[in-house]
Amino acid sequence: MISLLEPALALQLLVLGGVAGFLAGLLGVGGGMMMVPFVTWMLSSRGVEAGLAVKMAIATSMATIVFTSISSLRAHHGRGAVLWPIVRTMAPGIVAGGLLAGAGAFALIKGSWLAVGFAAFVGYSATRMLMRRNVVPTGTLPGPWVQSAVGAGIGFLSGLVGAGGAFLSVPFMTRCSVPIHNAVATSAAMGLPIALASTIGYVIGAWHLQTPVSGSVGYVVLPMLALIALASMSTAPLGARVAHATDTRRLAGAFATLLYLLAAYMVWRGMTA
């Protein structure tokens, strides 16, 4: 059984969570894009099989979003930017998609394929960050059933890559003529049910799995979750404050370059799993 209580690892997790939280607040990106590759490396270097390490990293990263999304949601709600009718309409589909991904597909798909899929998601996000193209509105929001179906797709894909869903929900809403600041705020609100449903799915789908990591429940590693969530929740507000006083365009370019490197690592990890 591999213990994760060593001081050196605890320090690494606190630093990782702090940096990921700060960048999430500064650039408005999901911390999971940074956390998953590093957590995968931490687990793999301690003897966890590569495919299982990828799954545990994705699940643990998604579980941290449960906590970070709460603080983000409170900030956006305080500004009155969250469009709650959209959240209520899409939430049932989001929960269903997240549960289906976490409890079903996530357990069935090989970790190597998940690693490659995660790398594609990170590469896509980095490219969008570099191009910075505004989405042009092409219509209005569809009816409730279509919104719920879209929510199911967002929840499912997010559950597979451990993301909060903003990479899909924000473009969808802006194309439907939702103002960008409302789309970002509403997406932050959707991140909570996505993270909750997917995390529950990760636990259910691997409930009887005997992992070599102490403190794990299903695919979620609780000691890692606690340390990363604590650090990221502390630094995300600081990143948000700095963002209002800094030109983040150059920083976004540098971070996108880092994301390409992390995506390449995950492709290599997937090919060797």
C-alpha cells in the first residue's frame, strides 16, 4: 500500500494547488489542466500503474472543482451575473451526463485513452487561449429539452476529462446570444453539479476497486483532494484580484505554451500506459 502522507509530497500538493488556484483566478482557466498531469506524475513515480494513475488524477482533480466552484459561484452570484433559469434547465442533463461518465464510461475506458483524450482537451484549450477569438452569436437559446440534452453532453464530456465544463458551456451560451460575462458566470454555477455528479460517479464506478493508494475512495484520492482544495481555494481570489490590475495577454500566451507541454506529457503517458 502506497502512503501519501510524506512531507515532501504534501508540500508538492500544496504548491500545485496554490499555483493552479492562482492561475484559475488570474486567467479564468480550469486548474485541472495543470493538476492532472502533475498528479499523474506524482502517482506514477510512486509505483501506481500508469493507466490507473491517469484515472485517479482526473477523478481527484474533478473532486477539487466541487470546492473551488463554490467560491467562484459565490463571487459571480454576488455580482448578479448568474442566469439561474439556464442553470436550472440544464442541470438535470448535466447531472445525468456526469454520472454516466463517472460511474460508467470512465471505469470502462482504458486509462491510456483517457490520457490522450485529456491531452486533446488541453491542446484545444491552449489553442483557444492563444487565438482569443470571440464567439459570434448565431441565434437564441433553444427549448428546455434541447438545453437539457446539451447539458447531458457537457456533463458527460467533462466527466471524462475532469473539467468543469466551461470549455463547452461558455461557447454554447455565447452563440445563443448570452452576454459573455453572464455566460462565464453561469458556466461557473454549472461547474458545481458537473463536479458533484462526476465525483460521485468516480466513487460508485470504482467502489470495489482495490487501489494501491491509501486513503482512496473509488478513483478519488482523499489526502490529495484535501491538500489541493485547501491551497487552490486560498489562492484563487488572489489571482482574480491580480487579473483586474494586470494585462494577462502575455501571461495567457506563456500558460498556453505550458499547456502544450503538459498535453505532450499526457500523450506520452497514454502511449506508455
